[in-house]
Amino acid sequence: MHVIFMGPQGVGKGTQATTAADRLGLTHVSTGDLFRAAIKAQTPLGVMAKEILDKGELVPDDITLGIVESRLEELAAEHAAGKHVNGALFDGFPRTPAQARGLDELLERRGERLAAVIEFTAPREVLVERLSGRRVCPNCGATYHVDFSPPKDDSICDRCGHQVIQRADDTPEAIERRLSLYDQQTAPLLNYFRDQGILKTVDGNRGVEAVSADIVKLIEESATSNI
Ligand code: AP5
Ligand code: MG
């Protein structure tokens, strides 16, 4: 079974995904993380994606669907080799109608299914405050916030000791562009999943622990209710 985390930039999808994936035995598949890894490795995809990400624009649908399909093939190979893989937890994908249709077709071909789409909500001013103060570890991916969850030792990652940084797309211009693209391209997908009866909504404007407890409960309920 696969699960999607949807919601505007800064609502806490990435923050929640690591814990939820561990607790539910899912593999966290963040298209943003996959693009950032390609940029860091300076692959041809990374060179093409860098300018798009920095501006807060969307990577073309065919390229995004391609990296998701490759990642699902890797998971299937790990499963075949004996690793326990329950499914994927998609974070930041799909985010256009073409990507949602493409994912449906991909899963149908593979005989796999979506168990739930979790929508996170929070007011716009909270999103902007969270994104403006976000710090990330470029080495291990840990996420911090200068006010809400700073690293214990100033700007050093608690988990791996690397220097934390501000993401290149957490500038006021790129934040504005990303949030407006969410409203135009991604929010309409909520109805698409609501019509399929698999959309659940979580109030993301609470403490990390409270949000996390709700998510795990909703996914466990969905997994048992539509097997
Ligand atoms: P992506 O990496 O997905 O970034 P994004 O869309 O901008 O979303 P965010 O990561 O900003 O939001 P989040 O909800 O994960 O917030 P977080 O948990 O970090 O994509 C980056 C780019 O890649 C895109 O712009 C696009 O160019 C490209 N891309 C990716 N996927 C694509 C696709 N499918 N199609 C095309 N292009 C694609 O939390 C934010 C902050 O809030 C943190 O500081 C955190 O500490 C804090 N926080 C979190 N929860 C709480 C809480 N409960 N209380 C207080 N603070 C909190
Ligand atoms: Mg994220």
C-alpha cells in the first residue's frame, strides 16, 4: 500500500514523513529530496533541475513521473531481495493533475494501490513563518526551525554534526511563487482524491507530536478499512 502526504509548502510534510515512515514501515519518497540529491551529485537531471528549484517552479511532469517510477522499481527490487517494504510514503508528489493521473496509471500497471491521501492544513501566515525560519542539514536531511526547533548547538546538526543551511528556495520570492503554484496546480487535486474516498485531513497547525499521532492513526485506519 502507498500513502500520499499533501499540503502547502511549510505545512510539515517532510517533518512528519520520517517518523511516520518509520512507524508504519513505509519508504519516504520525497520528489524534492530526489531532485536535491541529483543537484548535489551534479547529474544531468540535477543540472537541469537546479534553476527550476531555486526559482520555486515545478519540474516538468514527464521527468517527475520518470524519477518516481524508477524509485518504485528500486523498492520492488529491494522487496524481491527479501527486504521488508510495505510501500511508499509520497511527500510532495503528485502535485499536478497530469502527475496524479500518471501515478494512477503507474500503480494500475503494477497492481498496487493507494491506501490514503493525508492533507495537512495551516494558515498562510504560519506557512510563511515556518519556511522563512527553516534550516536543513544538507548531509542527512534533518529539518530545524530557528525559533520552533533549533539545533542544540547553534547551527550544527544534532544528528550528524554537519553545518545546517537555509534552502536556496526559502527566499521570500520563491516562497511566494511556490505557495501560489500550490493553490493553482496542486490544491485542485484534493477533490480528485476526495472523490475516490481516500482523502483524510489533519490540522497541521499544532505541535509536531500531536500532528504525528493523528497521522499514524488515520493511516492505520485506512490500511485496515480498504484492504
Ligand atoms: P519540496 O522539497 O517538496 O519542497 P516544498 O514543496 O517547497 O515543500 P516544503 O518542503 O517547503 O514543505 P514541508 O511541508 O515538507 O515543510 P517542512 O516539514 O520542511 O520541493 C522542492 C522543489 O522541488 C519544488 O519547489 C519543485 O521545484 C520541485 N519538485 C518537488 N516535487 C515536485 C513535483 N512533484 N513536481 C514538480 N516539481 C517538484 O516544515 C517547514 C518548517 O516548519 C521547518 O522549519 C519545520 O521545522 C517547521 N515545522 C514543521 N512542522 C511544525 C510544527 N508542527 N510546528 C512548528 N514548526 C513546524
Ligand atoms: Mg518538504
